[in-house]
Amino acid sequence: QKLPHVKRQKKREKEKTMEDFKVLLVDDEEDFVKSLSERLEMRDMKSGMAFNGEQALEAIKKEEPSVILLDLKMPGMDGLEVLRLVKKERPDIQVIILTGHGSDKDEERARHLGAFDYLQKPVNMDRLMKSLKGAHTKFKKSQHNVDTLLMGAAMAQAGEPELAKKMMKERMSEEDNASKKK
């Protein structure tokens, strides 16, 4: 049995990890979206909701999710078109397709367009959580890479190109070592 202070520390670490984890749920089945949102909230995950492709694109601007859980078959703009537009505007956002009506060809197209994962409804909640966490990790890594590039560019612009190169080389080496440990 864990000591109370160890439990509190673990809870704080989990909350810190989840605080910037925002999922946008996009599906025209409103009851499904609301139910899934509640299930994610029980797991300390924030979620936004959109019920069609147009709402999803608007929500991305306002809510800035790290992961989108996206249905394929929706009236109006379908999920593949939403995926294409999201990846064009915000390639760092990870998109997981969750559909009940997909085909092998749809999966191939979705992955070609940059989908992080392709899941079929009904989905096992543990499987979904694993995919969401993996997508969020990839999002965080892309954010870290952007930060590194921006820092390097700022140093170079400030007249410190050698320092910028050294710093970027060290950060890339740290990332390589971290990925080898996994």
C-alpha cells in the first residue's frame, strides 16, 4: 500500500500531465459525443464537442485541442475533408478517426492524410485511452520541436549562431536518448 504523500504526488503528476490534454470530439451523433465527453471527464481529460465538420474547424481556432477524435461519415463536410484541412492548417494536432462505417480504403486514405490512428466503433475504452495518450505524446513532442526551432532561430537572429547550433544539437541528442530508452 502506498503512503498518502506518495499518492498525492502521483495525483499531482497525473493532473499536470492532463492539464494541457484537450480532446475535441467530432461526431454528428450528439448523444455519443456527450456520453464520451463524460467518460473522458471521469478520467480527468478535458474535451470540447463539435457535431459537424464546420463546427470542428471553428472549435480548433477557439479551443486549440492537442487531439481530435473524428468521425468519418457526417452530413456536409465528411471526416476525411476535416482531417485534410486540419493537417493543412495545424499539422501538430493529432487526429484519431473513430468510425462505425469505415472501410479499408477509408483507413488507407485517413492514414495517408496524417491520421494518428484509425479505430472502429464500438471501441474498447482502454484501447481508446491508449490511442489518445499516444496522440497527446506525439503532439507534445511536436510542440517541443517547434519550441526548440524558435529558440534556435531567436539565438541566431540575436547574433549567436554557434550557441544556437550547440543548443539545438544538445536538445536533439536529448530527444534521441529519450526515444532509445522507450
